[in-house]
Amino acid sequence: MKKILYILIPLALVGLMVAKLLTNKQIAEDRVYLYDREQPVQVTALQVSQTNINPAYSFTGTFEPNRESKLSAEVQGKVNRVLVESGSTVRKGQVLIQLDDALLQLQLKAAEVQVKGLEADLKRYRILVENDAIQGIQLEKTELALETANVQVSTLKEQISKSQIRAPFDGVLTVKLTEEGDFAAPGKPLLQLTDISQVKLGIQVPEQDLKLFELGKSYTVSIPSLSVETIGKVNMIGSRGNPANSFPVEIIVPNLSKQEIKAGMFGHLSLITDGGITGIVIPSAAIVGSDLEPQVYVVKDGKARIQKIQIEKRMQDQVLVRSGLQEKDVIIFGGLINVFEGASVITYL
């Protein structure tokens, strides 16, 4: 009897546990909301039609300097004097840094003394050669020595001139990277000189909008931080686009009288085309997916059908469609959260 109880009791406990689990499963299933895919979805829709619009184009970019250069020494040496500070306005050819040239100056004096001695010897040897007092080879050697000494003098003068770092163009000193007593070497930046007499506005233009820009054509550019507008000319239209199919366009803008436009400021360019464009305009809320593969839901026979489209241009909260839709097509732009391919829909136009 005890053996039977040992078997029956565990079986009874297992049975109770199974019954409890089945009950819990049923309760959970009753509580879960099951969406009825056959139930019609209420959506907001509109019937598209051809519209004539004058689209506005807007581009924003950053101003870059006309020229910018990091200046370094062509010869090595100790920095004796730094003649400018950050923010200084300099002119082309102005001396900015003086390196130690004392040793070069001494070498130059020695070379000049040697030249004078050789010139005096040359005069004497010419007289002696004319009188057949010495052989002509001595005169030739002296002439060669004088040429060598003159080359050495020219070399030393060139090295001395390079011990002065001069401004290669008019501009503003934007970065100072050295002080007196520092050691300068070729390739080591010492100063940064920036020319902002005119600035370059760089913008990215989508492929379909490149036709709006022509080399040499003038455009109105606004600078929001200064609340001013000015005129710039297109200087460059890029020949290679980025992964988003946008191309760089560079616009040269003359700076204001006090050079208020600084490198790094934002610039804005707006265009309104003449003549208008006729096309289908839909709300951007109707777009499903990305701009690379845009789609919309079109209502056909009470069902939602996915439709691929091509976008010509985005205009704030609207989209100009290039292809994919026909006049009088009904598209869904509201209530898309429950819409899927083939869903039954109740439309509110």
C-alpha cells in the first residue's frame, strides 16, 4: 500500500501542476490583444492632382578663408624675435619672425673679404700675364677661385634672407605657435596666416538641383549672425558627389568693409525659380521609408497597396513627386501605424 502511495502522490502533484500551468496559459492568452488583420483600418487620405508651384530652394554652408597657410622656417635656428601677435593684420612681405643669423653674418664677412683678396690678386695676375711674367694657368685658377667665392657669398646672403620669415600674402595672424628662444626647423609650423579679404561659402547641392548653379553667376548670400546680405559668385561646381549624391558648390563672397565675415560662420543661400513647375505634391508624412527608396500607400479597391515613387524635391512639409503617382490616385498620409500591404482601409478624404 505504501508503495502505491509513493507512486500516486507524485503523479497527483504533477497533474495539479500541469492543470495550473494550462489554466495560467489560458488566462494569459485571454489577456493578450490579438489584432484582427481583416478588420478595416481607418486612415486619412487625399486624392493627388497636378499642381503648378514655384519651388524655393534653400542651402546652408560654412564660410572658409580665401587662403590659409601655416608658416615654417626654410632654415633651422633659434627664434630671436617674434614681431607679431595673434590677431595682427600683416601685409605681404612683412617680416614676422627673425631667426638668429649671427654666425651666417660672420661667414658672409669672411667670404666678402676673400672675394676682395681674390679680386686684387686677379688684377695683379692679369698685368703679370700680359708681361709674360707668370703662366696663364695661375690667372685661370684665380678666376675660378673668385667665381667660387662669389657663389659662396650669394649662398650666404640667401640663407640670411631666409632667416627672416615673411608674410606670403596679406592676412590676419590667426595662430601663433612659437615664442622667442624657441628652435625653428624646416617643416615645423610657427605661425598661421589667414586671408579673409574674401571668403568661400561651401554648400552641398543635391544632384537634381545642380542645374540651378552656373560658374561665374552671382547669387544673394545671407549671413544670419550678422543680419546682412551680400552678393557672391560661383567659383567651383564639384565633379564628384558624396555617398548621398550631393555635390560641392563653392561661392566666392567679398568680405565686408571691416571684414566682419569670419571663417567658420554660417551662410545661407535661397533661390526661387521662375516659371514654376507642374507636378504632384504630397505631404511628406505620406512617405514610407527613406529618400533613397521612398514609398507611399495607394488605396485601390478598398485595399492599401505599397507604391514606389521618386522624389524631385522636398519643400518643408511637402514633397514634389517626380514619378510613381498618377493624377487622381488616392494616397494615405494619416493613420499609417496599422497599415500594411493589402490591409482593408476606410478612408477619410
